[in-house]
Amino acid sequence: MFYLRRLFHFYLDASIHTAWAVFALIEVTGMLFGIPGGRHFALLMFFGTMVCYNFVKYGVLARKYIRVATTYHVYIQVVSFVAGALALYHASHITLSAWLGIGILLLLTLLYAIPLLPRARNLRSLAGFKIVVVALVWAGVTVILPVMSASLPVGWDVLVETIQRFILVIVLMIPFEIRDLKYDDRQLQTLPQRFGLINSKIFGAFGAVLFFLVTFLKGSYTDLEVLGKGIVVLILWLMIFRTTRIQSKYFSSFWVEGIPILWWLIYLLMDRLLLFAR
């Protein structure tokens, strides 16, 4: 049991769970827009997410990323370098248009962690900007880039789905920001810092409803999509209702961050049931 718990902690600390969440959202996009099979882009983002998140978490400065402090962090860095090598392999199969989008979002990610100028501030430290940057990057990576990598047009429905994904990530981040109230610098001006715990939860609940309603702005949507997003809203409400300042160790880092994975699994299950019914 001890080793299983250690392995589970490593799974979370090495950003593998986060990478699965990104992979799941990319797969959801593929199902929504009928993107042909082929996992190179999704796997690139899976391994790339591990590298980027571990870089931000364990080395906001590049020199800290190289000079690790403990054996445990050495293991995380080894996994990160292996993930980076695998990401490079899958990157060789990506279209040029997708690479341009990746370059823009990668630059935004770097600026999130590292100041552009020696005495400048990074994007994460700008008041109220942290949650927006993260939501923009996730929406771009999980909607716009999969469509571009498949050489499909970025039309109206894709833009609507991007807005929905942006809203979803904002809502998902609220439990994290409430959890981090005691750690975050007041200058960050996160939602709970600016509006308080209750108002942030109300904002999240309305955000979840907005995420669902925006579906009907699309020119084309299916009953499967509506049902799947409706279930996600109920799960979001449950998580928001249960969010408190003092959380269990895994509430946000595992359960909340696992909602995109659950959404993907719900779609897979409903798709299989639909095929069986036919």
C-alpha cells in the first residue's frame, strides 16, 4: 500500500494526471468534429504538457529546472526529459499550420513562467491575468490546434467550442484558486481574493451553465454532445458545491482535474452504447 501511494503521488506530482486531462479534451474535440484517427498530435500534447507543467512547477527559472534539490525531483526531471524526447518524435508528424499555433501558445506558456526582460514580471504575476492565460492556452491546445493539425477549417462551430473550452477551464480553476488562497500572493488578484469564497463559487456555478448554453450557438450539434455536456455541468456543480478553503489533498489535484478525463470516458461510453443500440 505504501508503494502504491508513493506511485500515485508521483503520478500527480509529475503532471501525468494533468497530461491525461489535456489528452482527454483533445480526444473530445476529435469526437465532436469527426477528426480522423491518428494520435500523433494528441500524444505530442500529452508528453508536452508533462514537460511544460513540470517546468513551471519545479523551475520557474531555467537554472532551477536543471539544479534539482532532491532525489524525488530528480526522478520527476528524468520523466520530464523522457517525455520531451517522446514529444519530439510525435512533433515530427505534425503539420506546419499546427506548428505555428503551437509556437504561439508555447511562447505564451514561457511568458507565463519567465519574464521577457530581466526585471520584468511574468504573466502569472500580473493581477487577474493568471486564470485567463491558463484558460487561453488550454482552449487553444485542446480545440484550435487539433482542428489545425487535421487540416480542417477553423469555422464558426470550432470558435464556439473554443469559447466553451475557455469557460470550462475557468470554472475548473476556481477550486484550485480557493485551495491556494493561503499561498497565493495578494498581488495575483485571483477570483477568490477579489470576490471572496461564496461569490467565486456562484461565479463558477453560472459559468458552468454558460458553458452548457453556448452549445446552442453552434450551427450543428448532436444529442450526444448536449447530453455529455449536460452531465459535465452536473459534475461541475457538485465539485463547486463541495469546494472549501481546506480541501483534502486530492480534491483539486485529482478529482477536479480529472473531470475532463471523465467527460471523455462518458463520450466513449455513450458512443459505444449508441453503436450497440443500432
